Amino acid sequence: MGTQEGQGHPAGNSPPYFGPSLKLDFELEMAAVVGPGNELGKPVDVNEAADHIFGLVLMNDWSARDIQAWEYVPLGPFLGKSFGTTVSPWIVTLDALEPFACDAPKQNPPPLPYLAEKISKNYDISLEVQIKPAGQENSSVVTRSNFNHLYWTLTQQLAHHTINGCNLRPGDLLGTGTISGPEPESYGCLLELTWNGQKPLSLNGTTRKFLEDGDEVIFSGYSKGNGYNVGFGTCSGKIIPPP
């Protein structure tokens, strides 16, 4: 994947910086693959939303944090997000994940009625992120998290996406957002892990505030127990210099 270019936040009265991102980041996410869609103008009921999800994949929502910070107020994400997305090779169906279903976190305050579920569940999926710096033989684990930390469930997210009548189509991909746990070692991106570069990570003798050219980021995920073993394969991408 090529290094993203765009405008960065200006310093003082200077014009915005333009060039390669200096704060390239990964985001540990999963994504729901839509099965049956819905007609334009007909929202999906939250309690029927699972019938519209075929399965899940691992997803790296690459983010250029310096570009993102400059453009998201007042316009929202654009160049800071649009340059690349990486997904794992296997779609694991919700049926295959059912043995690993678990209660979703208690939501406080209670959600509005259109998001109130009769059964609110997540899945116990162990997630791991490794970074392999350029020139190094071994990768370093930087994050261990779990899908069960997700605050808004897959079904709530799909119902919310369609509440304005938006029509989903088979094969659409809905990213979950960053899946961070409560402990520092479970944070799902470098922005959180390094406190926006204030606390560099140690990777086998080298340090990283954000990603650099040649770095490879590798996501993995699996569920194990109850006589079942489910894996997603690896979700891997390598940073190459801009042309």
C-alpha cells in the first residue's frame, strides 16, 4: 500500500503542509458483510438485523491521522481514510460464530427505541495486531483485544445505518470502528497506543510513534472453545514509499 498524501494541519500562520502522511496508523476493526439487503426507504428492524448479515471479516481501516485531523472539522473524513482498506481472506458466518456468542456490554444510557434489542450479543473473538518493521525478521505484538469489547453491536450498527431509508446491498461491507479494550495493551490503533506519538512503542530494538515506509501490519483473529475452532486468516498490509 502506498503512503497517503494530503494536507496536514498548519503550524501557526503557515499554510497547510502538503505531502506524505507523517502519522500513518492502523485501526483494528472487523466488518460485517451484508447478505440480503433492504429496499430503499425501508429500514431494517434491529431485532431482524442479524438476518441481513452474512458474516464477518477482519478489517484494517488505515488512517492518516495528520490529514484526518485537518480535514474532519468541518468536513468529516475524506483523504485521511479513503486511500486503503485491507480485509482478511475468509468470511466467517454468524452461524459459525454462534458457539462463541456472549453478552454485549451494558449500554448506559439506554439506547433509543429503534436500537433497543431483545437480545444484545457480541462474539468472543480474540484479536491481535503485529508490526514487522522494514529490515527485521520478526514481528512484534502491539495489541491484544477482543471483539466482545464492541459497545454498539453489529445488529445495532446495521439498523442505525438503514434508519434513514438507506438501502444496503449484498456484499456491502460495514466496518465496526476501532475495537479497543479497557487496558493499554488492548488499544486498537497507534493513536491510542502511543498517545498521539507521545509514548513511542518499542519493537525489537526500534521504536515507532506511527507507521513508517516498509512496515508490515498483520491482524489475526480466532475463536476457540466448546469443541469448536474458528479462524479468519491474516489481514496483512505493507507500507511502500510514495512514487
